[in-house]
Amino acid sequence: MNKSEEKKDKILRIAQILFAKYGLFKTSVDDIAKMGKMGKSSIYYYFESKEEIFKSVLEKEMTTLLEKVKSAIDEAKTPSGKLKGYIISRMKNVKELAIIYSTLRDEYMIHYAFIQKFRENFDREEIGIIRDILAEGVKKKVFEVKNIELTSYAIGTAVKGLEYDWAIKLKEEDIENNLNCLLDVLFYGIMNPAMNS
């Protein structure tokens, strides 16, 4: 990493701390410059605006989250293990990434066009990951899925719906226990196999 990249990375690390603590609206470029012990002109050399800095922090966090999720998927040997690895890894890591979390959760953020686009890209990426796992499971005859696209969307939506109550409020072991119960429902259904109606 050269000096220019190091400085840009330093700005992003400082901005990440401030955005996590005060949010997009209450954080100013002055705040970032002051904490980084640099002039505002240094920041504007790398970024045109506070929104551009925020966008770069978001992209950095998304890359980090997706790397961790993909690593958990790669460690699993079976399609069901991969799906479980994806969901558990996502839940555990999303709370560590405060910027991405608040951006996905807080509805007032939708007023920014770049955030709306980010949410769409993030959703597309996640559904793509789930779709690939399901397709592999169907190919290996582990899963029986009639509509992979719809099922991917449903799982992605369910995970997102649970993240606030679980990822933020629960301890790590409780998250895993709760997810194991839900994955049992996903994998085995709620019907009693002995009932044939």
C-alpha cells in the first residue's frame, strides 16, 4: 500500500468510527479532519463529499461482510452446511458492521439515491449467494426446491427480518441455537411425516 492509499484508508477508518457513533447526518467532514489531525483539503483531495466517504465506508463494510460469509460457505462440505454457514455468519458479523447495519435498517436513509442503490445491490448479492447454494443442493439431490428464485428471495427476506432482534439483542450462542431451530423447519418442514394428508 503506497502513501496515497494509506491516507485514503486512514480517512475511511476514521469516518467509519464517526459514522458508527454519530450517523451520517451528525458527522461532518470537519469532524473527520479533526480526528485524523489533517486538513479538510486533504480529505477533499480523495473524496468529493461526505456522502462519497460514507458510500466508500459502506462498500468497504459490504466487502468485509461478504468475504466472511463466503469464507463460512467455503468451509462447509454440504449444501445444507453452506446455507447454515451463510445465515449464521451473516447474523454474527452484521452487528460488527454498524454502518452497513444502520443503512439496511433505517428507513430515513432511503432518501439518498446512492443508499437505495446500495441496498438493491446488497440484496441482489445476498440472493445470488443463496440461489447458488440452493442450485447446488438441487443438483446434488440434497434439496427439493420447486422455485429456486422465489425460495432464495424468501430466505434472504427472512434473514433480514430477524437481524435486528437477533443480531443486536441476542448473545452469539443464542443466535446459533435459534438459527438451528429455524433451519430444522427450513430443511425438514413443519409437517409430521407420519401424517399423510
